[in-house]
Amino acid sequence: MKQFWVEVRPWNKEIATTAIESGADALVVDRAEDVKQLCRVTTVAPDGDLKPGTDVYVMTITDKASEKKAAQLGKEKPVIVITSDWTVIPLENLVAQSDHIIARVKNENEAAMAIHVLEKGTEGILLATADPAVVRAVATHLKGSGGKVGLTTFTVTKIHPVGMGDRVCVDTCSILSDGEGMLMGNTSSAMLLVHAETLENSYVAPRPFRVNAGAVHAYILLPDGKTAYLSDLVIGGKVLVTDAKGTAHTAVVGRTKIERRPLLLVEAIAGKAKVSLILQNAETIRLVREDGSAVSVVQLAVGERILGSTFEGGRHFGMAIKETILEK
């Protein structure tokens, strides 16, 4: 997920408040104490959570030498990149070499360009504006989307009850929409899109904040591209919510519920790729068809086409690594 930092220098309470209410990840200020009177949020300041010159660097790009220095520093810690003419920043060179570049921008267009340069984009942006409307617009652009997830259409090959086990409901602090869900899988190489409980049924009321996700051992895709076991999710953590077009955003975990329930194994293929997931065997548990509609696991049929994702490499503590790992 892209970092959204806002510069509040000189101090401007309206800009600070708007940034906080818009979900800013950090405020760059002269005095951290000004921010602490409003709320708890990360500050970049001499007396802040992140100290310039120690935890984060500020670089003005004027020539190739300064670009090279910024690229080197950005391999280890965040570097705020500043220039008098933003359009001539060699941003592609910096992004190609470093993972921790924060581009200082003035508006939504510059922010969009920064976070998409070379597709990978900068780690985030530092917005410098005196207009609260610009803060809200940039926040909507950054916070309203977690980027795109590449989705694959799988053909169902097997649906089989496997007996009793412990499954996890992920309750978020967000109201999810029809077509949205989370990606889960028995292995980290392929996952299925499990639909949120947004739909009416004759058994229980909708729970639009919830995804009845799967068995405790399953992997879930997180916002930063890492994975976690469903059993390891914690209150206040973040999960990735994806719709049928692959448009993603983050949601905060409000709680998880682990309960013993009858379980069902779903297996599917897409070319040579195989995916499987163990879910609760109940009518309210749904996957997502290729047209974006939800299908209950009790109505799912062999041959149906459902959405998921495939991933390369194995995982070590949730991070993708390049080594031989066989999961089956």
C-alpha cells in the first residue's frame, strides 16, 4: 500500500485535521506536539516519531550526484525527494533502484504519476498543499484503492466435504460491497476470492463487514503483498479487500471468530495452475464467478468458473522468496 504523508509546515490546523480525517499515514511538521494535541498519528519532526536525518532523509534533487545519493539512501530508509520542478525529477531511476522513495507532490495529478511510475511506483507521496480539498482528493485516490490484483479464472474440479474443523470469520471495520471479498488459499501459490457476507438470505441477516474466510491454516493475501495464516490475524491489523475486477483496498481487522464447523474442500484449475481452499460447508459461504456474481459453496458445481489469483515463488514468514518450496 502506498504511504500518504502530508506536509504541515508552517503549522495549519485545518490541513492537519483534514489529513488526519483522510487517513494520512504521517504528518511532516516542525513540532510534533502540535499534532499530539489532535490525535495519535506518526509525525516526522525533530521531536517526532521519525526524525529527519536519522529515520527518514530529505533530498533535493539537483543533479546526477544527488540522484545517486537519494537512490542509495532509499535502499534502507524512506527518502523524501524534493525538487523545484517536479516534472523533471528522474523518478524512474530512483524507483528502479530503491524501494523507499517518497515523492513530494503538490496535487492529485502529480501524486498519481508518482505512485504509478514504472508500474511499481514510489513507496508513497508527501503532499504539500494549503488547500484541504486537495488533501481530500489525493487521499481518496491513494486510500480508496490498494492498486490492482491480477485475477485468474479457475474451473472447479472438485467439491468435497472433509468433516469438522476450525474456521475463521474475518470481521473488518469497513462496510464491504457486493462483489468484494478476500483472497485465500490452502497454499501461497494460488488463492480463491471469497465473497463478503453482503447478500440477503433466509437464514441470517447480512454481515457486510465480514468474510467467512476459511480454515485456520489457510493463507490470506495482505495489502503489502505478504500473506498471513488466517489464525494469525489480529485486531487492528490490515487485510486486502478485492472486487471482481481486481480493484483492491485495505480494511482494518475488528476481530476474528474461530469456531468449529463442518468444512468443504474446493479445488480448481487454470491451465497448469491448481488452487484449493477449505471453507465452511454452509449456504452463506460464497465464492465469486467470473462475471462478478456470488455463488454459494452448496450450489457450486464442477465445471463452474470462479475467480482467484496465482503467485510465483514460496513464502517464508509471509514474504515471497525465490527458493524451491513444494506445497500440496
